[in-house]
Amino acid sequence: MKTSLTAVGRAIGLFVVLAGAAGVARANEALAQKHNCLLCHSVDKKVVGPAYKDVAAKYKGDPNAFDTLVKKVKNGGSGVWGTVPMPPNSAVPDEDIKTLVKWILSLQ
């Protein structure tokens, strides 16, 4: 009996963790939607700009990735993913940019 209760407890704990992670992902997607990021990007496919999963893969293992991407989102950029430039997002609050970049890098 003790073993089955432990297994049930672990399953419930895992469900709570996964539900929490899903909620965070939805909140981050809502933040990206709020700032119009999803007009040019999506999580898993190229739109105008690269898919966020492709960005995460490109910067995997790069210790400067977070700072580099925060700067690129804030100031805009071009040439890394093709010829279409990303416009600057200077009106987006710095904390929102940091939250979005952290989320994007977690999609590895």
C-alpha cells in the first residue's frame, strides 16, 4: 500500500510541475503576443523571422546568448537569419525583453 501511495504522490507532483510549466509557457506566449513578436516569429516554425526553437538551438551553449539576444531584441538586427531586418523594440520594457529571451532560450 505504501508503494502505491508513493507512486500516486509522485504522479501528482509531476502533474503539478508540468501544469505549472505549461502555465508559464502560456504566459510567455501571451507576453510575446502583447508585444507583437508573434507577427514575425512562432515557437516552432519560421514566419518572417526564425522560429524561437531555432534561435534557442543556435545559441545553445553560448555563455553570452542572453545578453546578446536582449541587445538584439532591444536594438534590432540583421544578417544573422537572412536579409529581412528585425526592427528595434525600444518601446518594450527591458524586463519583458529579458523574460522573453529567457523563455526563448529555454526552448532548446
